[in-house]
Amino acid sequence: MPPFTALVLPDALRAEVVAHARAEFPFECCGLLAGTIDAGAGVATARFPVRNALRSPTDYLTDARGMFDAFRAMRAGGLELLAIYHSHPASAPVPSARDLACNTYGETVVHLIAGLAAAEPEVRGWWLGESEYREAVVTDAL
């Protein structure tokens, strides 16, 4: 059971995720979103870009040092991990078989994907299970 029912992603943070995806193109980008849980919603207030150790257009592996630094900053700021984000440079923002296979967080976080395949970037969130996924509510305000 997820610890919150919707992810509040302010427009500024959404724009930062898209900018990160574009900056890393043609490779996948990755990072974390953190914030607080309020009234059943995860309210994102901070973004932590993490280097993709694979530098791949179809896969990502978060850099261990980057993850350590991000979690240390979250702890220092009293923030909770709400979402893991990555990009799909050439496909829709829908979880791939690889995304499901490599999911180590279960449904404790939203998996946010920025898709760059269309004329306009599309950002969607997902709750990932072992072999299935369902769309998460992602909104810009409570």
C-alpha cells in the first residue's frame, strides 16, 4: 500500500525534471524528488539529480555516491523520498519491462517518467509492482 495517494509536483519542479531529461538526451536521466506527506498527498519540494552511471539511451543506474549525497541532504532537510524519476528519450513515459524488473522500492514511491518522444515532453507517474503497474495521480497543487 502506498504511503500517499497523490504526488503534488509543482510546475517549477516538473520543468526541472524535463530540463534534466533534455540536458542528458540522448541518454536517460535519473534523480529523486523529496518533500513531505500532507493530508494523504506527497508534496514534492526538492529535486536531487543523480548521475546515470550507465549513460544509456534505454536504461539507467543511479550513481551510488549521488544517491548517498541525496539521502544525506534529505535527512538534513527533514524530507522524505517521494519519487524516483527518469526519462525515456525516444519512447512514451510508460514503464518498461526493465523498469519493472529493476524496481527495488515497490509501491513506496512514485516512479515519474519524462517522455521526450512526442513534440512536447510528457511527464507521468506510476506505482510499480513486481509485474504490473498503475498510473499515479500527479497534480501541480493540493
